[in-house]
Amino acid sequence: GGKVVVVGLQKPNQDVLRVRGNEERYGMELHADVINALQSKLFVRPAKPGTQFALIVVMGIAGAFLALRIQKQGLLVRAAVVAAVALAYVVCCISLYVQAQVLLNYLYHLAAFGVSYLGMRYLYLRWAK
């Protein structure tokens, strides 16, 4: 019960659309994907702009705080800690996508983290002289 059949014709250079990765897909394939998403009630959506901005601010604060907390550690330890925090954040973003189908602009968040970390590290080294 409740089956849907999508009928279409596959002719080269007709009803072919380019999608991500320069992949070519026929129109009927795209229609079938949309029907499947509607039936399974799985809708991917981006996080709201306010949420994205709040995460940028939080990651910026986290980067500055981390720079002050680990500033006396060796280079390898600092690099490992920063990489671990960034990796943990990416894992959290992936988990949120898998569990709730919410997309985050994590590159902006990581950029805020990195810039504030480096900026605070620079300021600390300059003031410590």
C-alpha cells in the first residue's frame, strides 16, 4: 500500500540537470528524491541565523579563553589541544545533522575560534614582554 511510481525517459542531453559535484541527474531522479524525503519526513534545514551568530560568538570566546588557559604549554601540546577542540566541534556538528537534520555553518564557527585563539595568543605574547 501507498506505493509511488515515477516514470520518466532517460535520453542523453535531455532533462539532465547538474547537481553538487558536477554530477548529472535526470529530472525524474530528482522528483523521486523529493517524494522520498516527503514520505520519510526527513527535511534537512539550516540552523537559524541567530543560532549561527551565537555559535560564532561562543566559539570566538572559547578560542580566546583556550589561548589564555594553555599559553604556557609547549607548541605540540597547544596544537594538539586546539586540533582536539576543533575535531570535537566538527563531530558535534555531524551528530546534530544526523540526529536532527540541522546544518551548521561550522567553518565560520571554527574560523572564529581560530582567529580569536591566534589573536589572544598574539596579544598575550606581546603584553608578556
